[in-house]
Amino acid sequence: MSVPGTMKALVARGVGQYNVEKIPVPKPGIGDILIRVEACGVCAGDVKASHKAARFWGGDGMPGYCEPPFIPGHEIVGEIAALGDGVDPAFAVGDRVVTEQIVPCRECLYCREGKYWLCDPHNVYGFKNHLPGGMAEYMILPKNSINYAIDKALPIEKAILIEPYACSLHGVHRAEICAEHTVVVSGTGTLGLGMIAAIRQRSPKTLIALDMLDQRLEVAKRFGVEYAINPGKEDAVRRVLDLTGGYGCDVYIEVAGHPSSVRQGLEMIRKGGSFVEFSVFDAPTTADWSIIGDAKEIVIRGSQLSPHCYPETIEGITSGQTPTDGVVTHTFALENWARAYEVAQSGDAIKVIIVPA
């Protein structure tokens, strides 16, 4: 495959300093894979980073995570364009691949314990200057990256959902759902819909979706929820309590990323229930912690990234067992990245993708 000398890339040189630039195509070193990026999804984290959220740039007592200049994007599908020496022979030029969003160091305490997704440097594509992301025509999957070949015939609208749906699956694993459970998913963006798809396969007693946007709730209903509730139009806590004989839900998965969703979950969950948090917030969120302990003895579980979830996710999406229709709503060229970011945070979109070439 012929590789050009230069490429287009979205480069973030600081807050509010995002521009498409012409830069050299990187060359793969030992163990590296160079891919031609087919598409890159716009994550809520990408958008929040562009708006100077404290989680990414520091503030509100939190250290900054972004290290400019960087190329955003960690939801990536691409074709192998060149291989460095020492790459796994299972991969060849021309293969279509996806990659886990984190590149573990393999040396820290967490990596040595086998918990690579908690790697202490926590190097995720698209936020660090030494780990450029997928909003470019080409990018490097470095030596320690975790990569998977996928079917070339899989439509991009399905392939691009592998990364977020793998995150969704990990969140569902953390919830430990069983057939007797009433489960609430708060937030029906891409991650929430992926969770609904995975939860449906576990056949809970009742599956409920919450969202402020009716069009997203319509997709959630197609994906298999029994009840779709808009908290902006009715008392969601009261409704869930009514549906559960006054006890509340067994499992609450927070994926809306808004403080009100956290407080709402603590109110509607039953005593001894499980609360799973999988969101990136703009700033610290407060809640009445006495509910967690003294009032309800709730189990709180965090969830991040997608450890060991890619093979199952790839199989589910490729086979059609995992629903995907209607999730990708908008596609933009790289030059229109600003509009892509704008639409991604609007009520008109679910998953927005950027096609660099």
C-alpha cells in the first residue's frame, strides 16, 4: 500500500486551539502498526476536552489529563498501511483493524496484576502528545497496543461501534445482572444503547431506560427496554418506585454524565442495590453519601474502558446479534470537525463519526 508523506489531522494545541493541519505521516517503529484511518467516532470525552472540562485540563482540585499538542480520537477503525519490525505475524498490510483505546505500559502495578485497563500512566489515544488519536488520515498503533482484525465487509456504521459497545459490555459485567433484577440505564446515548443491548441478552426481570430526549428513548425501545421514561416530562423516581412495588430498582447504571442522574439514581435504587458509574463529568459531582451507607447500604462500582470485551463485542456486532441500527446518526469530513463536535453534543445526534479521507 502506497503511503503519502503528509496527511491531514485535527491538532489540538490548547483549549480552543483546534485546527486541521497538514503534518508528516508517522513512520512505524519496532512493533508499531501504521493504519489508514477509515473512521473515528466522536466521544463525549472528546467534546468535553474541547470545552476545557476540569477532568481534562485541570481545575476544581483535579490535575489535567490533556498534554497538547495532540490529535483527538480513540474510537478507531482503520486499514493497516505499513508494519514495523517485530509486529505479530497475525497482522498484515491490508487488514482491517480496531484497537482498544488504552495502550498499557505493561510495567506498572496494575499491569503486573493483569488489570491493564487501570494502567497507571493511563495512556488513551487522543489526549497525549505522544499518543495521537484517530482524527487524522493515518495514525500509529504502538508496540503495546491491543488490536483486533475485523471483517472488511462490516459496514462502517457497525464497525465504528465496536469500541463504545465494548465499553458498554464492561459496564454490564460490573453490574452483575441476573434474571430477578429490575435494571435502570440512565442515558441512552451510544454507551447506554450498547448497555441495553448487552443487558437484554441477560434477560432481566425488567429493563428501564431514562433519557431527556424522546428520540433516543425510541431507539432504546427498539433495542428491548420495557419502559422508556423521560425525567423531563414525568417523575422518574416515582415511576420506578411504582413499577417495583415501592422498593426501587436492583441495578442502576449511570451513563448520562450529569449530576442530576447521579442523585436520581441514589433515590430510585433499592436497599442493597448496585449502582454502576460509567460517565465522564465536566466537574466534581456531589450527592448525599448517607444514602449510600446509612439509608440503603448500596454497592457502588465504577467502570471504565473495555477490558477483555472486544472479542465478544466484535462477534455480537458482526453476527447481527447485537443491535446497531440507528445509532450512528451523523458522518462528517475531517474539515468539518467543529460541526461534528457541535452536533455530537446536541439533541439531534447519538453517534457522530468523522471520516478523515
